[in-house]
Amino acid sequence: MEYIYGALLLHSAGKQINEDGLKKVLEAAGVAVEPARVKAVVTSLDGVNIEEAMKTAIAAPVASAPAAASAAPAEEKKKKEEKKEEEEAGPTEEEAMAGLGALFG
């Protein structure tokens, strides 16, 4: 993640995202730099419109967050209802037989 954050920092500062710049940012942050990863990040970001990619990435989680939030309480309510039904049903047949056996001890 540090590599992506470094690239985003360069982008927000208006600097070109290249291997040397990314390496300097990472070193300044105290990250042990792996040259292969620096090269991979720079190569993968070549030609990418970062502003557009950020807008798309930011919009996606916001749209799905309410759906996930509403699904959790519904499942929890369903589990509570099932548990309540089990409690209302009374003792199981096995439990009832064990109670009857105690009568004739």
C-alpha cells in the first residue's frame, strides 16, 4: 500500500510519477524500498487517469455501503425470531420423555 500512497502523494503534489520520485518519497517515509515493486507500480500507472480512477473508486463503496448496512440487521432479526420460535415450541420430544421417565422412577 505504501507504494500506491507514495504515487498518490506525487500525483497530488503535481509531480510526475516515475521510479526516482516514488523511490524518494518511500525512502523519506522510512519504507524499505524494493526496486521491482517501484517499477511495477510506475509501469501499471502509466497512462492511467488517476483523477478519474479515484472518482470511480470513491463512488463504488459509498453506493454499496447502505445495502450492506441494511442487510445485517435483517439477518440478525431473523436469527432472533428463529431462536424465539424454538423457545416457544417447548421441550423437545426427547426432553419430554426424560421427564415422564422420572415419574415412574
